[in-house]
Amino acid sequence: MQQSNSWNRDLYAKAWHFVTLQHSGQTYGGRLPEQQIEYINHLSSVAMEAMWVLAHSTANYDADLLVQCALLHDTLEDTATDFEALSTTFGPAVAAGVLALTKNKDLAKQDQMLDSLQRIQAQPKEIWMVKMADRITNLYHPPYYWDKTKIAAYRSEAQVIYDHLAPADALMAQRLAHKIEAYQQFL
């Protein structure tokens, strides 16, 4: 079956509505309430990065899988939603992709990233692209309270993600490499 880089707007709307409800009230950013940003902004940024690649790539991807997983990527990790509910609502491929993108909190913190990357690499390339898009958005700007050591470690972790997942898509890899390089300005 030939895939298309065109996504189904109804599936996008369904995923958007779902994450809006599941992540309702979640924020990130500053330590003070007036500095907080609604978490849905992060999810929309990840989806935007994914959709930009779909619009500009000459490769064919399962656009619906990519866009839904981009929106849903933190659902298992950061909400009360379980795998079964995600699978029932969005199908087994989306649920498996989101599960691969979810850190295994039973592992030691230092082992979680490599474990997740191994599980991501067992998934279709679209899931690899979601992880790269996630890190791209997290490299926009570090939280103001991070010190230089934390910023350097986060940048190094981004390089590990790049090293493992860059073969998924040249455009996404190029964008991630650019953001890793630009993150140097915060050190």
C-alpha cells in the first residue's frame, strides 16, 4: 500500500481533543504560576515539527501514525491513561508507538533513555521521528533555572538521540543537529 504524507484531519482532531482533556491543567516552565505554560503547547510543537517534515519530505511516511503519536507521545507517561485505553481509542500501532516513547520508570534514571531508544528503534521510522521532534522542541530554550551542567547534559543526551535515530529521516535529523548546535549558546 502506497503511503502518503497527507494526514487525516479527523484523526488529528480526535487526538488533539484527547490530549487536551488528558493533559488538562498540566503546565511546565517557570517556578512561579505566572511563568507556567500550558503543556498542550509542547504537544502541539512536537506535532508541528512532524507536520513540517511531512510537508517537505520526498519520502513517504504513515502520516497519521506520525501525527497521532506526536500529539499523544506523553500520554502514557504523564496522564492516567493506560495502554489499553490508548489502544482501544487509537489502535494498536499508535499505542505501541506511544509505549515505546514512554520512559520505563522501573529502570534507573541513567538507563531510561537507552532503553527507550532501543524500544523506539523496534518501531516504524515514524516513531523515531516523533522522538527527534520531541527533543527538537525541548531544545528551543532551556528552563531559566537550569545551570550550565544540566544544560550541557541535556545537549549531550540530544546527541545520543541523534546518533541513534538520525537514519529515520534526513530532514528531521538535520533539524535536530541544528538545534543541538544552537543549544551551545546557552552554555
